[in-house]
Amino acid sequence: MLKNNLLAVFDLDFTVWDCSGTWCDHTSPPYRKSNGKLIDRTGRIIRLYDNILPLFSKLRNNGVQIASASRTGEPAWAKNLLMLFGIYDCFNYHEIYPSCKIDHFRSLHLRSGIDYCNMIFFDDEHRNIEDVGSLGVTTCHVTDSNRDRMGDALDSWFKKLCGAGM
């Protein structure tokens, strides 16, 4: 298995970042930086989850491509947050628009040429996990109680496909 033929896909809201308990399309731009966090016009804090940058680094170091898949109603706001956090370019692909995750994954498959069986998807919404899993994608339902085990899920997926851990 060629490692660059693997794709790790991340939902954004409640998976990559926390917008003080809501979705990014419920925040109020413009955003400003303050102490490693972003703050919207109303003072709402938006922060990356602590495990995200190490996960992205691990993926990059192992040649795994990364994509975002978000059904947000405000794609420009999500892209702006990615840029302000300095992680927009960590992703090889972005599928950020209001549609079902199946559409996002069909597009990712066509654009990347990567088979569904060589993808892993992280999302906090169970309906998205079920939909995308039906394509043959390995899925990981992310919750506050298992967020710290996302790396374990990546390691298991990588080992299954490549025969060795990350």
C-alpha cells in the first residue's frame, strides 16, 4: 500500500475545533486572534482541540493525505477559521459546503483517486458516520469522552492497511 494513497478526512465543528459549544455558522465574524485562540465579534472563543495538530503532524510524517468535510451553512467562515488557525494548507482537499457527507466523499474520491476503503473519517455526528461508513470508509465517531483516542483509531487503520503502525 502506498501511503500517499491514504486519506484521513475530518469534519470541522466539534471534531477539529470548538466554537464555545456551537457550530461555526452560528458564530459572528469578523474573528480576531488572542492567545492562540480565535474570538468572534461577540467574544465567543473558538479553539482547536488539543489533539488536532499532533494528529495532523503524525499523518503528514507518514505520507497520509488530509481532507476536510463540513456541511456548514457558511463555507467562507469555516475557510477563514482554517486560515486564521494556520491549518488551511495542512489539508490536501476541502469539501466545505452544505450537502450530505456522501456528496463530500464522492467528490473526494473523484478528486483524489483514493478508494473509499483507503479512507478514514472522523466526525461527531452519528448520522454522518453511518452514511459514510456505507461507502466502505473506516469511520470514527468522535465524542468528548473518546477524543483522546483518535490517534489510536488512526494507528489501527494505518496498521491494517500498511502492515505497520504510524
